[in-house]
Amino acid sequence: MKKSILWAASLAVLSLGVVLPVMSSFASAGPIENACNRSERKAANRQLCACIQQVADMTLKGGDQRRAVAFFKDPEKAHKVWMSKTDSDDAFWERYKAFGAQAQAYCGG
């Protein structure tokens, strides 16, 4: 079940790794944590969503985080960015892929 929420956060990720302590509260949640907590995925829980947000804070700037939030609501948007041929979409996708790999490594257990 955890993989379904991580899939939304990482879509094209293939690797795993280390554990990161979770010290975030819902009151100070970032955009990705909020979207994760509000998602209808069964694997979503506060601890997992907080972990994913911590990774986002380490790997994505605010604008990239806000852009990635849309993928929780509509995974088709991620597909469109992935298929896009623009340099800006390609650069974003590389950052997003790195975020997804880190989130899976830290939070995937």
C-alpha cells in the first residue's frame, strides 16, 4: 500500500536507501505534505506524508513543490510533463525524479 502513495510522489523512481526521522507537524505542513494527507490513497498517513515533505524540502524549491502538488490530484499532469519536450519541463522532471528517488529511499521503508 505504501507504494501507491510513493508512486504519486515519484512515478519514475527505481532505487531505495536510508531512513530519515520525522519531526514535522500537520500545523506546519508544506504543500506536498498537505496534498499527501488529503489524497484518497489508502497508504497515506501523517508520518509518511511528513517524511515525503521533509525530502521535498531538501530537494525541491517552493515552486517545484507547488507544481508537484498537482500530481496528487491528477497523475495525468505528471505524464504530460514527463512527455513534454520543453527544456523547462525536462529540467523540472529531472528534479522531480530525484525527489521521488529520495522520497522512496527515505520514506519507503
